[in-house]
Amino acid sequence: MKKEVFKAVKVSENVYWVGAIDWSVRDFHGYLTSRGTTYNAYLVLADKITLIDTVKAPFKDELMGRIASIVDPKDIDIIISNHSEMDHSGCLTDVMEMVEPEKVYASGMGVKNLAHHFGPDLAIEAVKDGQTVSLGNMDIVFMETRMLHWPDSMFSYLPGEKLLFSQDGFGMHLASYERFADEIDDSILDYEAAKYFANILMPYAALIPKVAEKIAKAGFEPAVIAPDHGPIWRTSEDIEHILNSYAIWSAQKPEAKAVVVYDTMWNATDEMSRAVCEGLESSGVHVKLMPLKGSHRSDVVTEVLDAGALLVGSPTINNNLFPTLADVLSYLKGLKPKNILGAAFGSYGWSGEAVPQIEKIFEEMKIELGGESVKCQYVPTEEDLVKCHELGAAVGKKVMDSLE
Ligand code: FEO
């Protein structure tokens, strides 16, 4: 059980963190997890001892060791699966076999999705939105949060401890021995929480105010928010801050900021991008230039979250968009950013398909162009660079005007 190695961490009077820390993961389905992550699971020491979520399969021993440091895992009566994605359910069936719980609960969609993952014969009971289940000396209440970010997602709330188990919501990919947000540098928390929101929750941003309303209507007043990744929020200041951040990010209200993302073959598009940036800067917007030789798609998306414009520069290679730009734009299209202007530029040799291809992708994404695209043949002339500057200035002005 490794109980002499791994220890549970007390979260509130009757709740312990029993998750796992993954220091080495760097790819989370296409998302660069530069700081690793945690898979959080929680043990509620009620009359009916309850485990909330499990962990990614290779971390089962760490989970079981932390559980065993406070109770015999065989004493667990109930397991709750708030979310069926494999980072939280990967060892669920193994844990069920070891623990032989009286009950396993998931949302209705959770029961279906867990059957898709592990087969139809699992003894898992569906709970309804708003249903309360007694754990003996305390209750737990379930709240469906469909499509935040899977159809099965739900929150669980312990009214007695004012503790909200929020699965992926309010989480971040951040490995640390500090279990609580108030023990970690604010700038790291802000960046990683924004990155998580941008890369995981952005397509469903419109649902977030509805969940906030639902929480208020249900009378949940969490004093602790315990997500399935990253640190736990336990101070009123931190809880207010993360709730406010979610309100801002879900509105996708742009700031005076533009992101320029580009790649280059023989430095022509690189030169154009710098002229575009000078034009943007002259309009007063904050500029973030992201060369794709060194910027990961998930970091680009993080910068796009609060930007008013995205300017994309691509050379044409073999009658096509440069592959790194195709990657970023395909990823970004799925994340459905809102309230952002687009612009395209790039160098070509003899045909120049990249720029119209970028324009077409923007059209498919319902992103309006903020200025006239610029193409140049082989190497930009002074006149081409002036056009790039003008493009940046025009887009920047539109961003600034939209903020007034
Ligand atoms: Fe952390 Fe959607 O799984």
C-alpha cells in the first residue's frame, strides 16, 4: 500500500486529499503541461467513508498509499465519480475491485461514459441533478455541470463543511507539494488557471455564468473549492478571485492586446511580423509576438484568451499553409474564441495560398478580419513592410476603438 511513503493531507475537518502528483507529464492531450499536474482525489471521513474521484491509472499505488495512511481502504463505503475522463477514472475499476464499496455513484451520463470506457457491467448508480445522498452523519449533494467540460461532469457539495468538489472546474495543471492556493505564488496561479480555462473550458464559456447561477440558487456557499487538478482554494480572497477570474474569462471581453503568431522559412515572414508588431504597438495595444519555433499551441491559446486581435503570419509551402500554423489554427478553431479580430500576412514564392487559407479559416471560425491581408513575393520590399505596419496599425486601432 506504500502507506509509509505517501500521506494524506487534511483539507477540512473531515476531508483529506489523497491524490497523486505527476511531476513529469508534459503533454495533456495536446496541452503543454510545463509545470506537471496533480490528479486530486478526496476522502470524506463520514460514517460512510467516501472517496471522491480516483487518479490516472499509473498513479493508483500513490492514491491507495495516501488512503491507507488514514483508513483501511476496505473501509471505504462509497465512491463518487464526478468526471469520467481517464485522468480521474483510469484506476476506478481496480479501486472498486480492491475496496468493494457498497455504492458507486456518477451522473446519468457518467454511468454511460464509464460503461463506454470499462464495459457495461459496472455496478454504478446514477444520481440526479440536485439529489442529496446521506453519508450517515453528513449529506452530499450533486450538481450536474454538463459540458464543463464533458457531458458527464458534475460537482459534489458537502454542506456540512461548505466544501465544493469541482472536478476540472477551477483547476490547473500545476505539480506542487503545496496543496493550497494560498501557499503558491499568485502570478503562477493566475497564469496556470488562465491556461487551463483557455485550453479546456473556452469552448463552453457561455455555460459558466449558468453554473454560477445554479450554485447560488442551490444555496451552495463554498468556503473551500477542491478541484481535480492543482491547488485547493480555501481562503475567501482566493475563492472570490478565482470566481471573478472565471466570470471575466467566460465573458471573453478583450483587453488592449494583440497576439501575433507566425512561422518563417527564410525570415521573410519573420521580417513582416516585426513590421506588423510595430504597427500594432503604434496604436497603443500591448503586443505579444509568438514565433512558433518555440511557442506551444497551448501557450498561444492562453495569450488569445484576453486578446482583442490575432494576427497570423505564414509562408506558403507546397501551395499550403505552413504546418505549424495549420496546427495552431486547427487547435484554436476547436476552442472557439470569441470577440477577437483576425488578420493574415505572409511571404510566398510563386503562388501564395497560405494567406487566403488563413482568411478562410478565420471565416469558418466567424472571426472578422481587422485589416487588409498582406502578401509579399519571396522577400519583403520597403513597400511591403509599410503595408505590414499599416495592417498592424489598422487592427490595433480597431481593438482600441472597440474598448471605448
Ligand atoms: Fe481532468 Fe477532463 O479531466
